[in-house]
Amino acid sequence: MKPLRHLLSALLVVLTAARADAQQPTAPADDPKKADEPAKDEGWSSLEPTAENAPEDATPDEEPQRTTPTPYRADLTDPFAIPEPKKPEADDEDEGYSESVAWMKDWLPRYASSRAGLDFDVFLDDPTAMTWDLVARVAFGKESTFALDLGLPWAWADGGEAIIGNPVIGLLGGGKLADPVGMYGGFWIGIPTKPGIPDLSDLDAQARSAQALVTALLRAGIHSHRFIPIWVPLRFGIGAELQLHPLVYLRTELAPQINVGLEGANTTLTIDHITDVEVLSPIGLGGGLRLQEYFTPLDTPIYSFFAFGPGATSVDRAQVALEPYVAYEPPRQGDYAIPIYTRIGLLMALDDPLGFGFSSSGFKVATLRTSVGATF
């Protein structure tokens, strides 16, 4: 029995040793990866390339793989590229709007625009008076312009009859000094239909002359060459038009007028000055403000010049008026292009002798002005 007991004890020792070896793994001697592992208390200092982790060589003619960019992810081939936002497709309305704005950038000055229409002024105070003007301008050229002006005014005043004013013929020329700046100069003559001072015994002639003088004041003195009797009005004008913005325009004009006296009337001088600021939207709807001054610089007060009775004592030689207005002048190109124009304004005299426009004392000017016509 002793030999068998010794054999079992030896076998138990061998099994215990084998189990201990199995619980402590060791790398095979022929494993290159395990052989290169550092000791337990050492860190990795560098990564040496091996046959398994070496980078693949790119083929010289092979293009790098590209990815499809999105609004949220740039092309991976250019990590610093910023994707452009997607532009919405313009519909027909936006396209017409853009064409209108483009037309305003390539603007045509008002003095170089051919047009024909009707100007209507009405004064509803006492005495009630109205004027109508058939007007036309035929312009040739855009950068350099030559134009012919024609006008035929007539009027009616309370207590009188309809009268024809002075037919007007004018010539003007202009051109652009720069893209946003145009200038012009011109000459206009009013052909008098009532020349000379009427005879005191001819009451009808005196009434017609007085009626013409009243209607000449409906625009607070300016453009008096349309109606004044007795004189031959010769009007000279120089002006400028500036496009301050594709939607904003500034116009100014200075026009001295020599009134040549006939049959004993004295020759006189008057001066018109007009400054107009207008804002138009791309569809042509807008408005503006017009400031005007009328001067009689010589020894002829305004009331005396217009012969308002022998008792006129005013020595005021300047008349200021203001006109706010709304306007519609569509573009020449694009979906909104319509060859028409219209304008409605309220002209108010601001100071003596014809203002304030809504004062109840004396003859004060507050005139409703309307223009409508077509462009071509």
C-alpha cells in the first residue's frame, strides 16, 4: 500500500504545478508582437511602423476620394472650405423687380424723357379759377439730349369766360456730366394773345386781362409766361438732375424771365427757382416735396407787377411756396413697365403777399395740381 500512496502524492504535486502554470500566461517565443511589448512599469515611447501598421502608398495617378458636400458638411478634400448657402430660384415677380431696379440704375433724366399729357390746376377759393395745359416734349438722345417743348394753356375764372393763354414753344439741350448727374439749359417764349394795355373803355378786354392775371397766380407766380397779358415773356432756364440713390432723385431749376413790354408797358424781370426731391419705388409709386420761390428783383413789387388794383401797396419782392405730392411713374423696363405717368400735389403759398395758403383774408394761393400723361 505504501508504493501506491507515494504514487498518488507525486501525481497530486504534478497536477498542482500544472494548474499554477496555466493561470500565469506567457507569450510564445516566436510571437513578434508580444515580444515587443514593454515591461509592466514602462510606457510607450514611440510607435514604430511595422509591416501591419505601415501606411499604404497612394498611386500617383489616382485622385483622392471625394465626398459630397452638404450645407452642413464641407468637402473632406478641403477641410477649410466654407460651403456656400444655396441660392433660391428667382420667380417671375422677383425677376421683374430686379429688372426695374436695374432700369433705375441705368436712369434717364426727366428732361430727356419724351412725354405728352395734361396739367390741371384748380383754385377753389374766391375767386374760383382753373387752368388746363396741353403739354408735350419730344426728346432726342439719352446721353446728349435735344428736346422740343410745346404747351397750350387755357383757363377759366369765376365770373368770366374761358380764355386761351399764351402758347409756349421751347428748346432745350442737356447731357450727363457723370452717371448720376445730368444738366440742361433751355429757352421758352410765350406768344401773347392779349398784347398791350387794354383801353379803359373796353371793359371786356380789361376783364380778360384781369382774368389772365389771376390765373397766372395759381402757381404762386412761377410759370407766369403761360398767362400774363400785355408782355412778351422770354424765359431762360438752367437746371440739374441728380440720382442720389436708385430710388431718390433731386431736381433743381433757375429760370430768369424777361417780360418785354408792348404798347407802353414797362419791361420787367422775374425769376423762378424750383427744387424738387422725389422718391420712387421700383414699381414707380412714390412722392416728393417741391420748394419754389418767385422773385421780382427790380423796383416792381409782386402785387404791382400783376396790377392788382391801384391800391396795392405791397413791396414784397419774393414769394415762397411748398408743394407735397404723390406720383406714379413706372419703370421703362421689366414687368412693371407702363408708359404712363401721373402726379397729384397741393401747392401752398407760405408767406406774403399770397400766403399763407389757407388764410381767410385776401387772395391766398392753395392750388390742387394734377398731371397725367404718357411717355414714349
